Amino acid sequence: MLVWHNAGSIFTLFFISRGSQALSHEESCLLLPVDSAWLALERPNNPMTITVLMRVEALTTDRLIDFLKIYWMAWERFRFMPVQHLSGWWWESDPTFALQHHIETVPDALDETQLQTWVSARLNQPLPEYRPRWKFWLLPNAEGGAALLLRIHHCYGDGVALMGVFERICTRSPQQAPVLYGALERADLGRWGRAAQAWLHSLQTRADARQTGGVADLEKVTGPRRPLERAAFNGLRLVNELSQFLIEPEDTDSPLTTPLLGRRSCRWSVPVELSRFRSAARATGCTINDVLLACVSGAVRKQLENAGLDLDEVVLHAAVPVNIRGCLPEGIEPEPGTLGNYFGTVFVPLPVDGESALERLYRVKHETRKLKKSWQPCIAWGLTSSASLLPSPVRQSFRELLCRKASAVVSNVSGTPEPRYLAGCRIMEQMYWVPQAGDIGLGISIVSYAGRVQFGVVSDEAVMADPAGFLSDCLQALNDYPGYTD
């Protein structure tokens, strides 16, 4: 997931103080709006679940159960399920919780093609609402090494939070045991209101500094700014940023915006050396993220060319999740190792009309640099968080407003640079797929782990019956950049 170090937004004012609570197994507690939003935004044919796939060498069912019992269950949230009441969504203890309800062993000896079909089928199965919404499947006899699949509802945490969990419980050595892990479930909604004023003050100060290279430089030109002037300036900027966010043009009708069937399939690539991406990024003066997004643009362009669209008239965006933990003020920023959703979304224009790979790359670079200076990630985070507070008819309109601004979700998460071990077994590969809200039917995931990168694609069958071709186009686009070699 991209990291945007940026000023926050004032949308913490949505969050009502309800005091601080720590859950025990007999108690319940209200979900934070940032978490309950993913329950409010999902639909029956589009569940908001994250899917993680790992290839773990020689992992057995007994070792997995023993491992999860100690380390995974140390996060108290995994014992609770979200339950809707008139007052909102609440975490409630599962009175019949048993780890065996959340682990299934599949003894079939599946090859790579069969495994991809099998994983796709799991993506289309709903998780039971009467239990905590997560489940592991283990395929110990899969070709190429045991496959471990996890499906978990987005309300438990975002991709960065889940990667943080695995980073803590998966060690650098097979003989090493995790040292820091687990977290009690706490919901201190009052801290959001208490921190709002401090955040606004920080917002005003940092906005002046970033616009001019420093407050002191600004005062040399315009004289000292009074607090009221700064507040007015930043208030106007917020209105402008919010307006720009809401009036962002909707995507052009295309095969990517076809009404969804609710049946999804996924594919993933072989690992590619991360050093190759670095070489291409250095040779072009761009970042690795720029190269990855440009590859996606090239693959999308090919899809639209095959459909016979006039690319000069096409407007397409990718919804890119952005980790905003680093720009949250003290009191709201989550502690390391805790679960939850702390990301905004930026809508990056995909330059599908660009005729050359380098043109597409530099246009992506320009757009991402512009978005880095905006408040869009935090505005999107605040708006999304408010979804669970809206009446159902309004929430539907809000969901359509956001989802019409993108034709695909592109998510990039950095794993550990070194190999890790789960229950003493080496993790050889890891891949994940994020959900696509509303009517978005295409998701592209990019994961780096142990010095290698993998692409994953998930698509609704109406948008793309078999995403394997699109995946190949993403990889093929890499060959168009200087510095990249097979």
C-alpha cells in the first residue's frame, strides 16, 4: 500500500465520543466508524473480504492449529464477530467460539492451475455471519508446497494491519519464536473527538509550511499570518480539495464498467525479482510504484484496444489505497501491531491514451506527485468512515458516487525484505486480493516479499471472464521500460 505523508482532514468531527472500553469475552463494544464502514458498503454479490494466499513449505494441520492457537488468537478481535443493532455495529463475543470452526484442511493434490480455480471458488463463498468473519484453509498436498489461504472481512483491518500481524508472528528463523504479538480489543471513540482540535491546528501549521517551504519563508513575503487568517486559508483549501474530490470526472463507459455478475475469479503471477523494477525506476527517474501503475495502464490500454474504443476519449481512474497512519495526529494514530482500517483512497488517472510506455510512465509520475501534495487520501478516509453513519438510501448514493470514479482498484503492499517462517516453516510466496467496492469489477494487487514481486488479479466474470490474459499483459508491459531485463 502506498504511503502518503500528508496533512490530515477534519473529518474526525464525525466521530462521537462514547468513552473508552476494553473488551472481555462477555462484553461488547461499538465498532469504530472506519471499521463498520466496510460492513455498510458491502452488498450480497460483493462481500468486503480480503484474501491472503501463502505457499508455506511443509506446513501441516497440527502445526498450523498449535501456531494459531497461541499467536493468531492473541489478537482479541479475532474472537469477536460484528453484529448489527439499531445503534450501529458492535463487536460481540462468539459464545460458541472454537478454532476448529475457522480451519479447514483440503487434502487434494492440486497443481497450479487447479489451485487458482479452487481459490477463485473460495472468493465466491460468503463467510458465516454467525461467527467471527475469518477462516483459514490449508492444502498440505498442493503442488509446489503447502498452500495456506485466509479470507477475512475488511472490518477487522486493512492490508497494512494484516501484514503487521503476520510480520509479528512470522519469524526470521525457523528456530525463533515470536516475541511481540497480540492486542486487546479497545474502542476509545472519545479520543477521536479529543484529538480533532489538535489535528486542525497541526493541519494549519503544516499546510503553510508545505505550500511555501516553511512558515518563516512565507512570512518574509507576506508578513506574519494571524491564526484567523491561517484558519481561513486552510478552510478555503479544504473546501477546494473536497470540491475537486467530489467533481472528479466519472469514468467512461467501457468493458471495465459492465454491470457485475457477482462471480469472481483470480490469478497470480510467478515471482519477479524486485531488483528489475528498481533498475527500471532508476533508469527513468521514477519510483517503483510509478512503474507498477504504468504497467497496469498498459495492460488496461490493450484491453480497451481489443474492445475497439476510441482511446483519445476515454477517462479511466484506478482507486489506489493509501496508508495514512504516518499523518494521523497523536491520539488517533494506531499503535504498532493493532488492527483496524487507516487508509484513504486516491483516484489516479490511467493514461490509457498514451501511445508509448514512457509517455504513460511519466504521466503516472506527474499525477502521483500531484496527489502526494493533496489532502485527498484523508478526505476519502473521512468520507468513507462516515458511510456507516448515513441512512441506507443516502449510503447507496454515496457508494455510487465514489465507485463511479474508478474502474479498477490497484493495491500495492510491501512485505518483509527477508524470508519469514510461519510455525517454523518457510514462507515461499505470499499474495493477496482486496475487495472492490460498489460496481468496480477489477482488482490488481502487487506484493513484494523477500526481494521478489508478484502480481495478482481478481475480476468479475462480466468484466473479465479469465484474468490470466490481463495478468500476462501487466508482466509483458515491464519489458517496455529501459533498465528492465528478464
